[in-house]
Amino acid sequence: MSLSPPEGIITTEKRDHVLLIGINRPAKRNGWTPKMFRELAEAYTRLDDDPALRVGVLHAFGDHFTAGLDLPAVAEYMKRGEKAIPEGLVEPHDFGLPGYRRRTKPMVVAVKGICFTVGIELMLGADIVVAADNCRFSQMEVQRGIMATGGATLRMAERAGLGNAMLHLLTADEFGSAEALRLNFVQKVVPAGQELDEALAIAQRIAAQAPLAVVATRLNVLKAIEQGPLAAVEDFVPVQQRLANSEDAAEGVRSFVERRPARFSGR
């Protein structure tokens, strides 16, 4: 899709168990408007609420992932301390804002070209990132007199260490895909034009696994990061017991005995 309204649109496309979520405002380098934030949250909420969907893939139309916030469009929200996303939805940055739901299902992101500010924060709030080799990253809020509040101050240091986080947060410098890979901001770098195919292939491999086990594994990893190893360990026995009594666990045993691929139902 190349045409989009002036204020942009977030598209969705269902492919089997995968939901493709597209950022579509290429005429403005996919600069984010309040409407786009609301629609993105609605798409993330659809992913979590539809039992037929198992994995999301966030991607962008045009040559660039996003040039960041459309500041004239969102400045008044910032001044008033308002949020563009209605409460009760899944908040795409996924750091536990009060009033919002947190995503449970995996999200894979394909980034390309310019990926500034909110683009970095959305990919860091996801689970797996595939970057084209032509990416240009910058967390440039300090250059605009504001602070990154979409998760960069939390996750850059977590992924890359304090010094690396401060280097890029405080200088607003631009860096490429190789540096993003070194910093663990992205997990794979592929030739430009292949990033969406690779992200979709990863999502499809995840979707082929047992859905309940995928969600439980993801949430346990996040609990370990956010609350510490002991909190995550406390879930081992009760969560494993719940999973072991699921239809998918029984199917896993059957497929092992019968030496065939498992056919999971998510129950």
C-alpha cells in the first residue's frame, strides 16, 4: 500500500497465525501522529485478543521505518501531559504504563532506512528485531529539548550497558546497523529489501510452536529482567504444571512418539 491519509494510517494483514502491522505514512517518512499511535495500540490489542493470532510483525511502507515524532502534531499532547493512546489498550512500548495493558504475544520488527526516536523505542519494546543494512538510527530527543519517554532510557542500558546508552542518548548521534547489532538493539542484519521477509520467516517459526508455551516463556524472561531472577523462578513450578496439563503438551508428546511435526491448537 502506497497511498495513505495525510495524518497516516496503521494497516493490518493477517497471514495464517501472524498479524502484519504496517506503518503507512511514507510521504512524511512515517512521522508519527496521534492517530497513528492510537491505531497502533488498537492493532497490538487485536493481536493479543484474537486467539487465532500468535505473533505480530511490525514493519513500514516506503523507504524508511520512521523519522520519529511529527512534533507539530504531538507537541500539544506533550505540553498538556496527555497520551494519544486511550487507556485500556495494549501500549506498544510495553513498559507498564498505568491504565494500559501489556502485550503477551511475541512481536518481531523489521526496520529499514531512517529509524529515529520512537522507531528505536518501538523496536526495543518488541522481542526480536531484523534490520536492513542501510539503517540510520538516532535517539535525538535531547536535540529537540525533550527526553526520550518511550523506553530508550530503560532499555538501551539494559541491552548495551550504561556507557553505550549514555553515548547515544546524550549526544543524539547517528549510528548504523552494525553498531545497533553490536549494542544488541537488533538481532539480525540483512541486505536492504530482505528485512520483512526475514522478520516474517522468524514470526512463522515462532507461530509453529506451542502458543501457550511461547507466551509463558516470553513473560518469564520479562519477569526475570524487570523483577529479578527469584521472581521468575517462583513461576517455574506452577506455570510448568499448567502447561503440562494443556492439550498442546499432550500433542507435543504424541508428535514426539509419532515422529511428526506437532499441530498445536493453543489450548
